[in-house]
Amino acid sequence: MELQLPDLAATIALATRIAAIMRPGDAILLEGPLGAGKTEFARALLRAATATQALEVPSPTFTLVQSYDTPRGTLHHFDLWRLTGSDGLVELGWDDARDDIVLVEWPDRLGKLAPASALTIRLDPGPGESRIANLTGWTDRLAR
């Protein structure tokens, strides 16, 4: 499914919609080039999931993972930019985190650990402040 996101408000609205339908065991994979809006999407999703619009959401680029308690369960935000492959994921608690909700920036680093049932969102810059979002997975839930 391709969506045109004309501005940040549209990106926030999409993230809010995803936050409302996610559940434990889910994986949300954010793809796209640097500057495509992955971290902005992640912040919006986490703020919607915690119902705290003022939530401080630092990018986990250096810590690699941040965990948040939400009414839907614990959500682990992984930023795998600094990893070169899936070898370091065990040390980050990937296996345990998969029982909860995982949100992953740079999911190509997951390799064979990428969940087949994930929702993959590819964000690409469009003209001006716009973004193009391509969603794959969760067809049944997104149709509602």
C-alpha cells in the first residue's frame, strides 16, 4: 500500500494509526534513506502508544535500543544503523524483545532474524516536506 504523506502531520497520523493496532509479538520495520523520516515516525508512534505527547524520545543510534512501557505492552525501539549484521542482536536482547513489540530502524541489519510477519514501512522523501510511505504486511489489520 502506497501512501502520500504531504507533511509531518500526515506522518504523525499514520504512526498513530499503527500504534492503535499493534500488539505484543509485533514487529514494525522502518526502512528508507537517511533523512526519510524514520525517527520522526518512531517518535510519533511512541508518543501515541504511551499517550504522552511530551514523551522524550531520544534516537537510540548510540544506545541501539530504548524500551518503553505502553498500555499495549513493552515496546522496544531498535536503531541498528551502527550494526554491520545480526550478530550483535543477541547481546541487545532481541530474542526476549520479540515477545513484546519491536520497532526497528535499519532492519536490513536483522538479516535472517527479520520477522516474516512484520509490518514494513518504507519512507522516502518526496517534494518539499512530503514523504512517500510504502507499507507491506498486516494486510488484514490495515484494511480495517
